[in-house]
Amino acid sequence: YVRRLAHIGIFSAFVLIFTFIAIGLIVYVSAEIYVRSPEEVESDYGLHVTEDDRNYNYWDTSMIPIFCATMMTLFEGNQQILNLYSEADSPSSFFAIALTCILVLTVCIAAVVGYVGYLAFGATVKSVILLNLPNEEPLSITAKCCYVLTIMGSFVLVIQPI
């Protein structure tokens, strides 16, 4: 295993780049679908979205458990913080800054992807937004490939011992 986390910094940077490319493409494709009428979405992308699907329900208390479960899964890879904490020059100040930045960034990204995805697909939105994206669209395929690379790369980072 790698003794020092500094040695896997380049690998981690590539994983992060793939992550942000995937997120950017997901938001872009979802926004492109949102600005089109359901008829245009069906003809351009082959996706079936109706006006009734876009009759948005802004608050549904029965969805709170699903929201909580989704937020929990967003933080599943954050055990890497312990590894970074042990390598930091001043661990006490690092932890507060890192935790705040990670929480804010993760919640903001989740809110943007969730909001744009819900606007684009409405009631037909699936639990994994990648399942809603058109299968033949090159940008969607690229987003899915980047997501696969992110998962593969983050697994390597997560299993690093402390």
C-alpha cells in the first residue's frame, strides 16, 4: 500500500476531474432537456416526458426519508478525511476547515444536480439521474463513462489504510 498520501495526489486529482466533468455534463444535459418542450425531448432524445410529469410537486413530506437516505450516501467516501487528517501539518485546524468545505460543497452540488434533474424530468426522475439521461447522446455517454471512472478511482482512494 502507499505509505504517504502525497504519492497518490495526482491520481486523486484525476478522479476529481472526472467527477466534476460528470457532474457538469449531467447538469448541462438536464438543463438542455428542461428548456425543450416534451415533444422536442421525445424527438431529439427519445425520452418520454409529458406536461403532467412537469407538474412539479414542490413539497412532499413522504419523501423526507428518501432525502435523508440520499444525503447519507453522498458522504460515504468521506472516511478519506481521516487519512488526510493524519497527514496534515496542523490537524486541529485542518479538520474544521475540511469538514466545513466538504459539507458545503457536497450539499450545493447535490442541490444543483437534484434541482435541475427534477426540473428536466419531473415525476419521471429516477433515483440515479444517469438512468434518466438519453442513452444515444454523446454527452450523456461521456458523463456515464466519467462516473464509472470516478467510482473506480474513489474505491482505490477509500481503501487506503490510515
